[in-house]
Amino acid sequence: PFSKHPLSHQGVVSSGTRSVPFSPSKGQRKMRRIIAENPNWSLVVVPSLSSMCLQSIVNNFEEKQIFEQLTPGQRDFIQEGLSPTLPLRVTANLIPDGVYWKRCCERRWDLCDVSRYGHSWRRMFFERHLENLIELFIPEVTEPKAVLDVLPFCKSYVRRLNVSQLLPPIKEPQGEKDGEENDLDLAIDSEHDEACAHHFDFGLVLRELTHLEELALVYRVKECGMNFEWKMFEMTKRDCESLAKALNVTFLQLFRLHQSNVEDKKCRLLVKHLLDHPSLRELDLSHNLIGNGGARAIGKLLARSKLEVLNVCDNKIGELGAKAIARALSRNSTLSSLNLRLNLVRDEGGAAIGEALRSNTTLHHLNLGGNDMTWRAASALSDVLIENKTLRSINLSCNNLGKVGGKALAEAMSHNTTLTELNVLLTEVDEQNASFVSEVVCANQRSEHKKQRKTGSIKYP
Ligand SMILES: *[C@@H]1O[C@H](CO)[C@@H](O)[C@H](O)[C@H]1NC(C)=O
Ligand SMILES: *[C@@H]1O[C@H](CO)[C@@H](O)[C@H](O)[C@H]1NC(C)=O
Ligand SMILES: *[C@@H]1O[C@H](CO)[C@@H](O)[C@H](O)[C@H]1NC(C)=O
Ligand SMILES: *[C@@H]1O[C@H](CO)[C@@H](O)[C@H](O)[C@H]1NC(C)=O
Ligand SMILES: *[C@@H]1O[C@H](CO)[C@@H](O)[C@H](O)[C@H]1NC(C)=O
Ligand SMILES: *[C@@H]1O[C@H](CO)[C@@H](O)[C@H](O)[C@H]1NC(C)=O
Ligand SMILES: *[C@@H]1O[C@H](CO)[C@@H](O)[C@H](O)[C@H]1NC(C)=O
Ligand SMILES: *[C@@H]1O[C@H](CO)[C@@H](O)[C@H](O)[C@H]1NC(C)=O
Ligand SMILES: *[C@@H]1O[C@H](CO)[C@@H](O)[C@H](O)[C@H]1NC(C)=O
């Protein structure tokens, strides 16, 4: 084995632990230089030429990309070694989904749940990268180029955009004034400020993102601290106009705009641009200020779209708005879930929706919690429950249904229905009736499970 040692002909033989000087001939006692021993030395330590080449490719990847002509094993080596800070123009379309993008993600974010991104690390990287750019975009300060430049690389991978903050422009300092004067100014200037406090323009981005399926936005500033102002938590008219115009993204399936002070006018504008959308399935406008006018527009949308899930929880929809939605429901809607929780639907609205359910609807889930309804609405809904239709769950919690309403509901449930969930918490319903309702609901659930097991189509345990 010694003969293989590259240094052995120079007179030093390594046994792996120490060096032995070579004995010179005929007493010529000439001291030779001793090379310090390296107890760790072995042939394995010497890199092969090919791995040196690969390392060189890794080191110079930015200037010259050699990737596609390599073997799969060599590509793995490159993906393990490449720097995660390489510019996207180099890596975006060249490096396939996998280790490299995983390293990029884990370097930037502590929590990386790839299952939420269709198990694609590359998709996670680009979606979150774009979200971060938009969330930190300061109008009139940040160059739009900063966002536009990454779009060509992102656009094939971004399916969902979940923007959790949108910054308003930085206000110019108003000069040095007394506190008192400032207060006056604020009142006068507020009109003017509103006119120029526009956020990021989604028109720039959505046009490019041709694969976008889900868009969730909220106009608010996170961790604003002492700079708090109500203005930070609403979209302006111009924001709404530019967003609405951009909404005809071909593959959009889910649109969510919550907690953004959307009132009737803005709601109408958004809905106008969503009419006849080819793919929209889910619309979430919860926690806004939508009233009857907005609800009427939404009713129109129900008739002219393929909407399946509508969430308008925590708005200001009253009787008239509920009637408009009910009318749409009874006609030609594809809706399967309707959430009207925390509105002002009251008895008339509740009864109208009940009436709509008599006709051939597709509705499975209905939430009317916290709507100031009484026994009148409860008995109207009870009448519908007796004629068992497609409805699976109703949530009536936090309404003052009272004993009369409870009795009507219990009576309806005693005619075995298809309901597997009926929430009557905090409704002043008689305890005896409430427990009867929950008994029937449980029985329905059990028979439902049995049916599903028989047909082998059980989806949940
Ligand atoms: C030999 O390896 C050990 C552990 O891997 C390391 O601590 C030590 O520094 C190495 N010695 C030399 C001369 O490289
Ligand atoms: C959007 O992000 C927020 C947190 O930033 C999260 O709570 C929410 O579930 C996300 N929504 C979607 C649809 O991923
Ligand atoms: C969206 O609408 C604009 C104008 O309203 C139009 O130019 C554009 O082609 C539309 N895009 C799609 C994908 O329909
Ligand atoms: C009902 O919807 C279908 C398809 O969505 C459409 O073709 C039909 O015209 C609609 N009918 C009415 C009365 O709106
Ligand atoms: C309800 O819809 C089903 C299938 O969509 C249809 O067969 C039935 O005739 C409809 N009934 C009424 C009363 O419209
Ligand atoms: C029913 O509504 C109440 C509030 O009104 C809510 O707390 C509860 O989670 C809802 N239940 C279901 C099953 O949606
Ligand atoms: C409801 O159905 C259960 C079992 O499916 C049956 O035992 C019970 O008698 C039924 N009750 C009424 C009121 O039809
Ligand atoms: C309603 O339920 C009863 C009892 O379970 C059943 O006999 C009847 O066929 C159901 N009607 C419809 C329209 O599903
Ligand atoms: C509902 O409660 C009342 C008492 O408040 C009772 O007389 C009635 O039988 C109950 N109905 C059902 C179906 O449990």
C-alpha cells in the first residue's frame, strides 16, 4: 500500500501515523527535510478532478450556467452547493423544484410548511417572495420596478397571493406647528389626504400573473404602533378602481378582501368586474361595511357566476339585502355555502332566505348567527326543514329565538331531516328542546356515516 503514496519516492513513507526518514546510501548522512505528518491523510481526502470541476461550476454559476448537460447525480451536487443568494434571473427557470429551493426558503423563513404550497418549494419561494415585496412596498418611495422586475420569473409559479399588509404612502411632514393648530388642520386636510393616500396598484401585477388562482388581500398596516391612524385600515376609491379592473384574472378561483372598510360603492364596483367570471368559486368579503346596496350587487353576482362559497360575515346587510340574496338563491345559483353571520338580517331577511330554500337550491351550509332574529324567523325556517332538501347544516347561534322558536325547531327536527348540524347555542331555546335537537342531529350524523360507508364514499373519519 505504501507504494501508492504520492510522496514515497521522495523518501518519506507515511504509515498514517508517522513519517520515516529514508536511509541514505554509503554513510552520506545528509539530513532530509521531514514533511510534517498529517494523521488524517488518506486518499479519500484528495478530491477527484470531476468534483473539483463541479465545485468550480458551483463557484462560477452566476457567470456561466452549466447544468442541463450534467448527469442527475452531478445536478444534485450543484443544487446542494449553489448559493441561495444567486440572482433569480439565473436560477428561476433553470434550477428545478427541490433541494435548492428548499434551502432558499429555509434560509429566509423560520416556518416552512410546504404542504400548503402543493408540496412545491419553488412555488413557496416565489409566492412568499412576491408577497414580501408587495407587503413592504411604500407607494411613491419604492420603485415599482422592484416588483415588476421579478414578475417574469414568478409568473409561472405563483398560484396564490396572500397579502397581509399594504402600506400607505408616507405623509409629508406638516411643518412645525402647535398641537392645537394641528388638530384643526387634520379636520380640514382629511379630504385632501384621502385623495392621495393610495396603496400598491395591483393592476401592475395581476395582469402578469396568468396562473393566479387565489388572491387574499387586506388593506391594513401590521404593527403600526404609535403611528396608528384609521386611514391605515381602508382602501381608497382609486385603490378599489385599479383592483377591480385587474380582477379578470382568467384562472382566479378565490377572492378574499376582508377588514378593509369596503362599503356599498366599492362592493358594487368590485362585483361589476367579477360578473360572468369564468372560474370564480369562492368570494370572501367578511368584516367590511357592506350594506343593502352591496348585497343587491352580490345577489346579481350569484345569478351571473359559478360562485359556490360566499362569506359576507360581519357586515351591515339588512332585511332588503338579505331578500336580494334570497331571490338570487331561489333562482339559478350554484351556491353551496352562505355565511351571513353578524349582519342585521332580522326576521324578514331570515324568512326570505328560508322561503328561497324551498325551491331547488344547492345550498348545503347556512350561517345566520348573530342576526337579531326571533321566533318568527325560526318558525319560517322550521317549515322549510320539514320538507327535507339539500341543507346539511344551519347555524342560528346568538339570536333571540326564545321558547317558541325552539319548540318550532324541535318539532321540525322530529320529522327526520337531512340536517347533520343545527347550532342553537345562546338562543334562549328551552333546554329540553335544545337537547332533543342535538339528539336528532347526532342520529342523522350516524345514519349519514352509515350511508357513506355503504357506498364507500366516506371522506372524513
Ligand atoms: C484531523 O481531524 C481532526 C478531526 O476531524 C481535526 O480536529 C484535526 O485538526 C485534523 N488534523 C489535521 C492536521 O488536519
Ligand atoms: C394568509 O395569511 C395569514 C397570515 O398571514 C393566514 O392566517 C391565512 O390563513 C392565510 N390565508 C390563506 C388563504 O393562506
Ligand atoms: C381584462 O380586462 C382588460 C380591460 O378591461 C382587458 O384588456 C384584458 O384583456 C382582460 N384580461 C383578461 C384575462 O380577460
Ligand atoms: C341558469 O344557469 C345556466 C348555466 O349557468 C344558464 O345557461 C341559464 O340561462 C340560467 N337561467 C336563468 C333563468 O338565469
Ligand atoms: C330540481 O332540480 C332537479 C335536478 O337539478 C330537477 O330534476 C328537478 O326537476 C328540479 N325540481 C324543481 C321543483 O325545480
Ligand atoms: C356558529 O356561529 C357561532 C357564532 O355565531 C360560532 O361561534 C360557531 O363557531 C358557529 N358554528 C359553526 C359550526 O359554524
Ligand atoms: C327517525 O329515524 C330513526 C332512525 O332512522 C327512527 O328510529 C325514528 O323513529 C325516526 N323518527 C321519526 C320521528 O321519524
Ligand atoms: C324526507 O324525509 C322522510 C323521512 O326520512 C322521507 O321519507 C322523505 O322521502 C324525505 N323527502 C325528501 C323529499 O327527501
Ligand atoms: C319543547 O319544549 C316544550 C317545553 O318548553 C315541550 O312541551 C315540548 O314537548 C318540546 N318539544 C320537543 C319536540 O322536544
